[in-house]
Amino acid sequence: MKLPTTFEALIEDASALQLYKKLVKQLNKDLLYANVDLEFDEEVLPTSLKLILQEEVYNLIQNKFSEYLNLLYIIDVSEIKVRTLDGNDTLKLSESITFLILQREWQKVWYKTKYS
């Protein structure tokens, strides 16, 4: 599997394979496991999904850092990828982390669909 390198490519792949709703379900499931008070409707627009998730990630980084780390652990975001990000600008960091979260969730959905 070749992971998408942009948000647009990720959404394009998910939509083309009719897996966007499963991506949202997987994200909701992991947010619930991580005790993050956020749930998306399955019909949420991709841009809204990204912006709302990014806002929540930003809030977690700023105000609830341990919950933020727990979310990354639950979703299983690559620690190596996170360490390569520049943490000086929290807004850019939250945008990058949001993409890594969605990328990992996409990977889970793709593998589950392909191999089940």
C-alpha cells in the first residue's frame, strides 16, 4: 500500500474506493477509545472533518497534552514521523498531526477492507 502524501489525495483515494464513511467510523471509534469528546457524522464534508479535527488536536496540544499523547498512542501514529515535525509553530504542528492521524486511520480502513 502506498500512503497518500496529501489530505486531498487521501480523500480522493477514500472516495474512489467508497471507504470515506468507514474512515470516519474508524476515526470516531479511536476518538472514543482515547476519551476525546468529539464525534463526526458519517456525512461530514472532508474539509469540515479536517478543520474540526485540527482544532481539537490544537486544543489538546495547548491544554491537555497527556490526552493528546494518549490519542496518538490509541491511533498508533508513528512516533518517528511525529518527532520529525517542527514543534515551534503549534498551528502548523496541529495541521501536520491531523494529517498523520487521518493517514493512519486510512491505513487501518484500507487494510481491514482489503484483507477481510
